[in-house]
Amino acid sequence: MMTEAEQFIQILCKHSSFKTTPATNAFVDRTWRHWEQSNITRPAEALEIQENLTHIVDGYYKELLKAAKLQENSPILFYGSIASLQAYAKSFPDKSRVIVIDSKLDSFLIEFITACVFCACTNPNDADLAKYKSLFELLILRLHHQETPAATRHTFEFYENLVKSDYDLALIGAVYSSAIMSFILAHELAHHILGHTESFSFSEKPTTATVTQDIVLSHEEEYQADELATQLMGQLIQDKENWLGGDRKALSVLPLIFNILHYAKQHTSNSEVESLTHPSPENRKRRINDTLSSFDFSSQELQINDAIEEVLVFFSSGISPTDQRLRKKSGEILL
């Protein structure tokens, strides 16, 4: 007999997509062919991951369950493109549980953070800074299904050329965005571990209507989930056998998600609604930094994080791209 969580997943599957679009597949293929010309070997699993987007996210989730010691009776993960851009945790009366992650959020993080890495670690001129600004704003608009200008093709050509230009920087962007995606997964898992979702379990059987029903937790519960998620990520970093490979720098970038949320709120009209359901990004970032202080990161470990943060502050502040401060900073980054 199916659990109510499994019934819920079935409903989500009817309204979602797991596959990448032909345009995305073509972009990935063009990029790999370009890298292969520089003697970079395409991994055998690259095609499998491209065709099955759930494969890599499932891997992150299994590592988190291992860190949380929740191998049995764990919440079911759903990862796919759904109507409402969300990541959330839900419980049902039969004690079954789900975590839902919109794949569009994952795609956004990869593109946004990778662009931030390139901007922070290269020496962009005035024209390129203007292109970065356009790219960030278009990614935010697309994320929220808002209308984008017809000339977006040129902006995304700029992004594709960036990624092709430096495999190492593209890889850094992929690792850091994956770390932040794992943190989002860990945050939703933490809500279940801490019992936050139990008082919001649905009394009715799962239906299409409940798919879009929001759960509003208290601000303190959001802080608690952030703290536990950070601790779970810290356990992953200590295990050198998982995909993070003991890279402490990947842990240091977690607060960047709140810089990105702050930037996104500046470019959308729903910031008031978001502030009612969650603490401000600034306060969440402050609390996360307090938790991370126990890891005692060196200045070198924080180098990329600080540079990316400055990129986001730079573009959030409305300072003219002719400002010399960013380019002086970004030119000093050592990988």
C-alpha cells in the first residue's frame, strides 16, 4: 500500500518534468566539445547525468542522510520542475514525509554562481561588467517566470563563452553551486529532523490542491534549520570520500545563498511576501556566519567567498561599472 507521501509524489510527477530541454542539451554538448579540444576528457557519467538530472541530486541527498544517520524511514526526495518555484518539507498523517526541490532553482544556482566566480576571478572591463549585470538580472527574471527582453540570446551567449573560456573556473562554479544546493536540501531535511513539519501535516489525502499549499514556519524554526543544515554540511566536509572531497572552501561559501536571496529580492516585486515567511537574508546570513565561526577558516579559504560576495555587493549597490574597486580586487584572486 502506498504511503501518502508516495501518493503526493505521484501527483507532482504528473505536473513536472525531469528532462533538460534540447537547448540546454545542445549548450552542454557544445561546451564539452570545446573543452575536449583542450584535452579535457568528458567523464563517462556526464551523459547519464545530463539525461537524468535527478542522479546527481539524489547523490547529494544520500550523503546528507548518511551524515544525519537517517538511512531508514527517511523522507522521500522529489526533484523536478514544478509550477511554483519552491523548496520545502511536508509531513502527512501516516507519518510519511517528503522533501520537494524545484529543479529550476538548481539550474539558477549553477548559472548564477558560475557567473559570479568568473566575474570575481577574472579582470572584467567596463563592457563585460555591464554584460554581467544584464546576465544576473535576466537570471532573476527567468527564475520568477517574469517576462524577459527579446535580446536575451546575446546575454546568454556571453555566459556560454564564459564557461567555455576556462574549465577550472567553470568547475569551481559547479562545486560551489552544488554545495549551496546541498545546503538547501540539508535545510529542508533539518525541518523534518527537528520536528518542525509535524504540526503542519495535512489532514486530508494528498490532492492537486495540496501540491501548491504553502507551509509557513516560524522565523526561529528557520534559524534552527539553517544551523542544523550547516552542521550536516560540516560533517560532509570532514568525510574526504564524498563528492566534496574535504574541500572546506565549499563550506565557506554557504552564506552566499543569502547574498543571492538579497539580490533577488531587489529585482522582484514579492519581497514583502518573502519577508513574512522567512527571516531576512541578512539576519539568516549573520546567524550562519556565527555557526561557521567554529570552523576557523583561514583567509585563503575565504578568498573566493569574499570575492564573490563583493561581486554581489557591487551589483546590488548600483555603483557604476566604471568603479575601479572591483577590478582591483578581482585581479588579486589566487585559485
